[in-house]
Amino acid sequence: MNATTGAVSGLEDIPIRYDGLDAASHQIELNSFGESLQGMARVLAVTGNLIVTGRYVKQYQAQDIRVLVREPEANCVTVHAMLQFAPQQQIFAGVGDTILGALLAWLFGRAANRRDEMKALKDSLDKAIAALASNNQQMVGALTTAVDRMADGLRPAIRQAVQPIGTTCNKMTIGGAVVIDEASAAAIRSDEGDEVGEEKTWRIRITELDLESQSAKVRLADDADQEHRIKARITDPAFAVSPNPYAAALVSQTDISVRAKATLRDGDIAQLYISNTLP
């Protein structure tokens, strides 16, 4: 799979969408948006180059692929990245969609330490690599090694890519399928190796609530240590309407059930990301 330069023969369209907060009004903070696009440009260039050449190349100038972008859309905030490659790289047109999607899902899941999802993501990636290599075991081994090296090398770019999440948007979707929410973005940015748990039901009591930042401090109803409080972020759209179920729970000091993901640090809950309340 040696790349050859030449005239452009194809374009791959990868929508990158930002939702929530400022993005819900079709606007986004420019500095973090620029960082995100820089990070995504590197992620897409490196992964695209690996697909069309079979090689992991760090330097953009040495890659055999270009990342272009079309004008933004007022669909929350959406930009369309395009991978431009040489006519000889027909392999990309054949199985490129499958492996690119599997690679992006695995890279962002790995960076977020999504242990509950990693086995399924790795299985999908292994199947996509086998298809790309036409089940040639020597090539499969070489690609798997390159992908592992690439994941470590792309960590800074992945951190850049999720920069807007939590400040000017609360969710980012890549390629229509890879979704990074606030919990995953926080784990990606963490220097402590935070892990993201799966979304589940929690019974909590709210002790502090900031209506502007949508942040809170809560106690778990079944926690024996009632002095221990946990930081929380509320991404539920119901937070912005009146009556606000979270403010009502704070005032009445009653327990409420919520759906939330937790970031875990050394097995302890670092923060809850609450998506909605339950009856």
C-alpha cells in the first residue's frame, strides 16, 4: 500500500458537529473552535494517511493526504472535513468508510478510558483492519502495531479536538457516529487517567447549585459517608426551563433520581454528568 501522488480522484465527507450551549444558537467561541479544528485536522490526516498507505507518519508534510474543509453550516455548528487523496488510492474508496469510523471511535474511546466500550470498539477495529489488509496476516500485524503507536502519538491532538466541549458546546459528533460528551471530554483532558463509567440511574441530594454554570454539588443517597460531596455538571435541557426540577430539589432538600455518567479516578467518583431526571 505505497502511496503515489497525483491528481485528485475522490473526496471523503466527514461532518464535525458541535451541539449545546453557544452552539445551540449557531455560534461558538472562536479560540476553542480553532483549537478543535487543528486537533481534528491532525487526527484525520494521520488516520487517513494510515488507511491509504499502511504507514503511521507523524509529520503532516510527509503524509500523502490533505484535509480540507467546506464552509460551516448553521446546524448547531457543523463543518465538513474532506480527505483528499491520489487516484491510485482506490482502497480508500473501497473500505475506507468502515475503517475510518472504527478508527475514530476506538481512538476517542481509548483516550476517554471508556473501559465499558473498549472491547466492542476493538473488535470492530480488528475486523476493519482485517478487511483493509484483505486478511493478509503479516499486513494485519503491521497495521495493528501502527494503530497502537498512532493512538499514543495522537493524544495531544485528541485533547485539542475536544477543547470546546464543556465551555461553548456540550457535545461533539464526528462522522455522524462518534459522539463525545462532557464526561468523555473531561476524561480525555484529565492528567489523572480518569475513566468514564456507563450512564446509569443515581439517587442524589443536591446541596449546591449554580444556575449560570449549571454546576452542582451532590450527595449520593446510598453513600454511608454523608459528609462526602461530589461535583456535578447538569447537561439536561430541562435545567433552562421553569419550573426547574433541580432547583426545586435543592429548595426542598429531597432526593431525586437522575441519569448520569461518572468520571472515576482511582475507583472513586470524580464528577457526575447529569443528563436528565427520572420520576
